[in-house]
Amino acid sequence: MLKTATILVFIFTIFFSLSECQKNNVCKNIKDYLDIDNNTDCWYNPDVGASPEEIITRWGYPFETHNFTTEDGYINVLYRIPHDNTDTNITRQPILLHGGLGGGPLTFLYIGNRSLAFFLVDEGFDVWLSNRRGSLNGKVHRDYEKTDEQFWNFTFHECGFYDIKAEINLIADENTSHKKIILLGFSMGSTETYIYAMLRKKHANNHLAGIISISPIAFMTRSGGVIAKLAPFATLIESFLRKGNLHALALTEEGAKEDENFRLSFPKIVFSKSFLEFIVGKDSSQTEAADLPVYFRSKTTPTSIKTLIHFSQEVNAGGQFQYYDYGISKNLNLYKSIHPPPYNLSKIRVPVHLFYGEGDRLSSEQDVLKLYDSLTMKKKSLTCIPEDKSVRFNHADFTLARDIKELLYEVLLKTIREKLSG
Ligand SMILES: *[C@@H]1O[C@H](CO)[C@@H](O)[C@H](O)[C@H]1NC(C)=O
Ligand SMILES: *[C@@H]1O[C@H](CO)[C@@H](O)[C@H](O)[C@H]1NC(C)=O
Ligand SMILES: *[C@@H]1O[C@H](CO)[C@@H](O)[C@H](O)[C@H]1NC(C)=O
Ligand SMILES: *[C@@H]1O[C@H](CO)[C@@H](O)[C@H](O)[C@H]1NC(C)=O
Ligand SMILES: *[C@@H]1O[C@H](CO)[C@@H](O)[C@H](O)[C@H]1NC(C)=O
Ligand SMILES: *[C@@H]1O[C@H](CO)[C@@H](O)[C@H](O)[C@H]1NC(C)=O
Ligand SMILES: *[C@@H]1O[C@H](CO)[C@@H](O)[C@H](O)[C@H]1NC(C)=O
């Protein structure tokens, strides 16, 4: 009797633990999420909630980490996919990818083997993925702890000014291919690349083949629909957050993976999808229901409150691309003017190639055109994705679209091969 019970408990435990780990978590269509457990159009995707390392190794690629310290003391890590295992001998051009706010390296790894990072490795590049300061755990600053206010005293400005320079130095040290680096930024990742290329001009001219921007963000006249709505409350939000002594913002809770049971229920997926569209732009019919859980449940990286305040200051200033506003006396001290100065985009001398979508609410066509007009280097280009304008790409389509290879990657590759190789 006791024996039977023990065996039953044993079987039950095995059955249960298996079913918990391998429970379906993605479905082909939105309506399939209604009966996710028993629907044959649903399956288990281990990438949901997984880390970049887990995703990269799971898809069979080599994964390296490279530590470095920035001039202002942040201890950070670059991820690298050095080759694709099949052709380890070819001379590979380094490409450094800067993801979006909260996304980090996962920006380029959301969609399994359709992801940009893998496409680029397969096409013969040496792929490096940036982790924004603040996004890793452990001892990540020489002098500060993550609970210190000083630790979170940065925006995309410092990420561009300090982090990119240190990352490029690291890649240059590994420069076995004798080729210049391509710097690719998505969304806020692109903002950081402009800061670097403007304020570290000589360094950029020495090391970069050029900049590729996907869903570029500089001016915010029309962009930042959601931010714009929050902008008038910036000061209020700031004082509120400061009072709570909260300097970091984790867009969702860290460690999604621990929550093995977590799944998006039907109402949650419908709600998340409409919320997403509110932020990124209308559904262009390029979103796959099966990709949404990875996107929503990926480990989002924390960011500083100051980053959001910087964006909202720009929105409040009529969409200017400008330095952080510290208030009159500190501005006078830092900038020799009472207002924060605008960033001078004509300082960028390396080639810049912009790719934008007509349905992108965070990187609006009007603001991208303004950015393009402000760039004064000899080699620049502006491309609407998709080129035939058959659909209106929103912000999320640039990392998730069903036909992303044909509509985006092939176009990027053509630009890189024709304009930035060698
Ligand atoms: C799914 O199937 C299992 C057994 O195979 C059953 O116990 C469960 O009630 C079903 N769930 C739904 C929602 O139909
Ligand atoms: C690199 O940084 C990570 C994360 O901070 C840390 O765990 C690891 O020990 C570091 N490795 C080296 C070689 O410094
Ligand atoms: C790579 O290069 C090494 C030495 O140059 C050579 O021995 C090896 O066969 C090459 N491998 C491939 C897959 O071409
Ligand atoms: C991606 O992997 C799936 C199997 O998981 C395979 O069916 C598909 O052909 C692969 N796609 C690419 C672009 O490699
Ligand atoms: C944050 O950085 C600014 C500019 O470097 C500096 O003036 C300010 O004192 C710093 N604030 C804190 C709390 O460290
Ligand atoms: C790599 O080395 C070559 C010369 O050996 C140099 O011309 C090139 O600029 C270097 N690339 C980077 C990114 O430092
Ligand atoms: C911006 O930079 C360019 C190139 O260095 C310079 O010619 C121009 O005067 C600068 N504009 C402003 C407003 O500082």
C-alpha cells in the first residue's frame, strides 16, 4: 500500500515536473491561446524567458563573453558570436549591435533562427552584442553598488560616450580581420551611436566603416507618442521617483525564467498585443502570434529613470535632440548656457545609413527625415522598409516581422556589401 503510494507520488512528480517545463507556451494564432494545452497549433518554445547565452547556444552557435571597464568605471560585458561553426576560416568583418531600450542583446535574438544576429553570422560577420550599463548583475562598477544613486546617473548620452568607445577598443584589440567595424543601432541603440560618432569623432573615424540605424531615434517631434503623453508630467514623475529612492526601472521583473509556469493567457495576450500596438504603431499584419510570448517574456534589461527623463525633456522642448537639462545653474556650469545645447549632428563624419518604417510610432517618418537632413557627411542614405511599401512597418516589425529576412535583412546586407565592406 505504502509502496504503491510512493510509486504514484513518484510518477505524479515526474509527470508534473515534465509537464511544467514543457508546457505549451506559444501558439500559431491568437485564438489558439484559448486552449493552449490541448491545441495542436500550440507548442513549447524554450526561448521564452531565456537569456541571450541560452538562445545562442541552443541554436548551435558559439558564444563568447568579453569583459571591459569604461573610463567612468562601469564593468561591462560584450557578447560575441565569432562564427557559425561551418566556416571558421573566412575573414569576418566585425559588426557591433546596440539594441533598444529594455531589449539589449535580445533585440536581435527574439525570433529564433530568423533573428538578425544569426543572419549576420551566417552571412560571414563577426557579431558583437552590447549590454547596456546597468543591465547585468554582479559587481558592475568600480566604486558604486547598483543600489547607489550615482550608479544610475546616466542616459543614452553616457552609453554612447563611454560604453561604445570601450566596446570598440575591445573589438579593435581582437581585430584579426583587419577590417573596420560596422556599428548597428536599433531604436535607442541608434541614438547612442550618434552620440559616440559626434563626441568621439576621431575615434569613430579611425575605427568605423559606418553606422547602420534601424528605426532611428534622434528628434522627437512626432515620435514617442506615449512619451509625449507623459512628457508634461516629467518633473512630477521625477520627484515622485526620487522620493521613493528608485533610480532604476526594470520594465518587467527580472528573472522571467524562474517563473516556469508563466504563460500568456488568452486575455493577457490580447491585452499585451493592443498595448504593444499603442506604443509601437498599428499592426502591419507582419506580427506572428507565436513570437509574442518571447517578446513579452524576454528578460528585459533595467534602465535608468534618468534615461526616460532625458527623452521626455526632449519631447517637452519641441522634439529637440539635446543634452540633458540639469537646470539653469548646473547647465551654466556644464554647458556655458542656461539651456541644454542641441547635439550637433554635422559632427558625424562616418557614413550613416538609415532604415525606417512608415507605421513606426516611436521613430516617425517626419523625424527620421529631419535627422537625415541634419546629417552632413558625404555618404548617407535613407531607406523605407519595406522598399515596395507593401506594408507599413511599425517599431516592433523591425525585430519581429514574419518576412523580416526578405523585407529588412536582405536590404541591410545589400547596403553593407555595397557601401561598408572592406
Ligand atoms: C486538456 O486535456 C487534458 C487531458 O488530456 C484534460 O484533462 C484537460 O481538461 C484539457 N483541457 C482543456 C482546456 O480542454
Ligand atoms: C566578467 O563579468 C562578469 C559579470 O560581471 C563576471 O561574472 C565575470 O567574473 C567577469 N569575468 C572576468 C574574467 O572578469
Ligand atoms: C582552416 O585553416 C586551417 C589552416 O589555415 C586549415 O588547416 C583548415 O583545413 C581550414 N579549415 C577549413 C574548414 O577550411
Ligand atoms: C529554423 O528552424 C526550423 C526548425 O526549428 C526550420 O524548420 C526552419 O527551416 C529554420 N529556418 C531557417 C531560416 O533556418
Ligand atoms: C550626475 O552626473 C552629472 C554630470 O556628469 C553630475 O553633474 C552630477 O553631479 C551627477 N549626479 C550624481 C547624483 O552623481
Ligand atoms: C584593424 O587593423 C587594420 C590594420 O591592421 C586597420 O587598418 C583597421 O582600422 C583595424 N580595424 C579596427 C576596427 O581597428
Ligand atoms: C556643428 O559642427 C559643424 C562641424 O564641426 C560646425 O561647422 C558647426 O559650426 C557646428 N554648429 C554649431 C551650431 O555649433
